[in-house]
Amino acid sequence: MEEATYYLCLFLALLLPLFLLKLTRKRDGGRLPPGPWRLPVIGSLHHLAGKPLIHRALADIARRLDDAPLVYLKLGEVPVVVASSHDAAREVMKTQDVTFATRPWNPTIRIIASDGVGVAFAPYGDHWRQLRKICIMELLSARRVQSFRHVREEEVRRLLTAIAAAPPGETVNVSQGLAVLITDSTIRAMVGDRFTRRDEFLENLRGGVKLLSGFNLVDLFPSSRLASFLTNSSRLAWENHTKSFELIDYAMKQHEELKAAAATNGNVKDEDKEDLLDVLLRIHKEGSHDVPFTMGSIKSLIVDLFSAGSETSATTLQWAMSELMRNPNVMRKAQAEVREKINGKPNVTEDDLADLKYLRLVIKETLRLHPSVPLLLPRESTETSKVLGYDVPKGTTVFVNTWAICRDPKYWDAPEEFKPERFQSGSVDFKGTNFEYTPFGAGRRICPGMLFAQSIMELVLAALLYHFDWELPHGVKPEGLDMTEQMGLAVGRKNDLYLFAKTKVPLDGAT
């Protein structure tokens, strides 16, 4: 009798998860995409517990579900669908782009955007179209990006000078140097000068990104008063938002003081020499907008542009240098091209970049293996739709796991290997038409700052490879280089990259 009771209990224990899964699927309704088994209240959260690299965890779940192109999860109260294949990405970002063109607004985003929303999280509609037009036509056009060429070249020279001045026998913190260079270049493009409270601004920005991750109780259980009571995330969001705008106000005051000093000296900017804040203030003053363009929108747009234009580019360059150190043959080939094309010139300028074809392949391959935003920014379905035969209910948060797609052996030969030559044919690019490779996204929500990022990354990488030979720290072999990831503004290296730099081509007139 005891044995029979034991087997009955065991049977019921095995049956319970299946019953709960069926119950939750029935409650959600429709033919949902496959997903891991769920629990009452928390849904699928237990599958992500203890896994800080969410893009990898979601890719593992898709693999366990027979490489499912779409995966359905319930993260607390929030329904989520993750696209993990070329076909699913195409459906979300092209075929049904309008349906998925808006952004989910959780309680934290509502606080952050309470005084104005930037282009990144603006809901799809007239206001977003206006912000997008301003970005494409005014802020990030080819002419505007070219106007900041002198800023990029000056900041690159500052980094090269600092590297060349490193004491013999000491390693250089490449990660830190790249972060400072990209940050200062971006800030100077925005406000015309370095920001005296740069580090404070960066720290606040990182705090905002953590809050916007969507993985706090208030955002996972938006209808729960208990969740709001148990967490201080709402208070932190208000503090972050207030601090962010206070810092932008300070930057704008610094900008006005700089303009006043320039005017006193007779140096009035013409349109080609406007910084991005000049442009935004001019557009605000003109007032010819279908939707009001408020100072709150300007401040939020500045935060968007800075976060998109700073750490993402710095992170990509860190990964590029890391992969080159891990692949000496690729490093030699890239350096040979740079030194042959530039041919003994004392400095690298943007005029020298046109013929550096292999260098561009290195950057493309880096973006494939290490996309800065591996899940892209989330979208939301504005109506119930069919994707690859599955139902995606209205209001579902949709992620595109571009990290998983860029490493899928269905689309890539030897996907874990760093092989820039795979892009040699030129048939695959990151401009949003090849859905196996979308590090900048695609469709209406594609990143408008691709040219801005590309310009600085090419110049920096070319200069580093031209002027210096690089070596790993003593005792570190290429295959043993630490490549551990860490979530942040972008998915970057957990530990800074330290290398020995030996000057190959001295800088001319460096100060």
C-alpha cells in the first residue's frame, strides 16, 4: 500500500507542471509560440534567475525548444515574445513593421519620460516621426557628421599621445582610453566642448539604463501595489530623471557661456559649425512643428543621442581590439593594409579611410559577434497578429535576439570564429536589409546614428593599428584572453583590456 501511494504521489508530481503549463496556455489564449514551462504568478522568471546575460539565456531557451524561431514567456505579468531567427526578425522588423513599431511603456519609462520623450522610447506616431526626421535630416545627416570631423581627429590624437607617453614596460588600459575618447568626442559634438561633469553624467546614465532594463518588480508586476511597496525603483527612477535633467541644464548653461565668449571674440558659428545643441535650440526657436517640440524633448533627445553614441561605439572598439589580439593573423592583415594605404604619413585622417576595405570587414565581424545591444530595443505589438503561424497578442513586448541570430549556424559558417573575410563579397551589410545581421536594428526603428558610429570607429581603429604594435600582457596567450561579457549601457567586457603598446609610426607634432 505504501509503495502504491508513493508512485501515485510521484505521478501527480510529474503531472502537475504539465497541468500548470496547459492551464496558463489556455488562459493566454490562441496558438502562442512555444515556451518553457511557467509557474503561477512569476510565469517564466525562474528560467532567467541567476543569468545576468539575458541574451544568452534566451538563446539557450530557444535551442532547448528545438531552435524555435519564436519563444513565448511570461515575465511576471508581462507577455514577451523573443524572435531568434532570420525569418522571425524579418516578420517583426519588415513584413509587420508597423504593427511592432511602437515601444512598450512600463512604469519606469513613464517616469523617465514624464517631462519629454526622446526618439528611442517615443511611441510610434506623429511625435516619433518628427523626432526621427530631426535626427535624420538635421542631427545625424552625412553633412552634419562630416562637420564634426575635426573633433574626432583631435580626440584620436589625444588618445594616441597618451598611449605613446605610457612608461616603458607598463601596459595601457585600452578600455579606459577608448571610453574617454568616445565620450569626449560625443559630448563635444553635442555641446561644443568637453563637459565638466562628464563622469557624473555617465554614472547617472548607467543608473538609468539599469532601471530601464525592465527586470524590476514594478515593471514586471505593474498592476501590483505590493510590488510598488516592496521596491524603491520608482523613487530611484524619479531621482535619476531629476538628476539627468539637472545635468543637461548644466551642460546647456556651459554651452551658452561658450557661445557668449565666442561672440565676444567675434567667432559666430555658421550653420556648418553648429553643434547638435545649437541645431536643437534653433529648431525649437523656429517652432514650425506639427507636434510641439519642447525643451523636455530636447533634453531627452540629448540623453538618447549620448547613450547611443558613446558607450556602444567604445564597446565595439574594445571588442575589435580584443578579437584582433585573439587572432594574430587577422591583426597582421589589418595592420598591413593600414600601413600600406597610409604609407608613412605622420597622422591618420578621415581622408585615409576610403581604401581601408579590410578594416571595415573587421568592424563588421566585430558587430556580428558582439552586437552592442544584443536584444535590440524592445517593441510592442499594437494589435494581435500572426507571426510564422503563431499568435502574438496585442500588448506583447517583442525582443529580437540579434546576438543569437548573428551566431546561428543556419546563416553563418563557423559562427563562433572571428572571420572578417566572410563579409568580403559585400552581399551582407548592417543597413537593415539582411535580417541575419541587424546589429543596428531594421525597419522604422533602425538606429539613425549608424554613420556617426561608423565614422569614429573606423578612424580610431585605423589610428591604433597604424601607430602601434600591440602585445598581450606577459603570460597571456591569444586563446586565453579573457572575453567575459558584462551588461551595461552596452554588453561590454567585464574586465578592462590591458595591452602593451610599442610605437611603430611616431606621431607628428603630438602634444
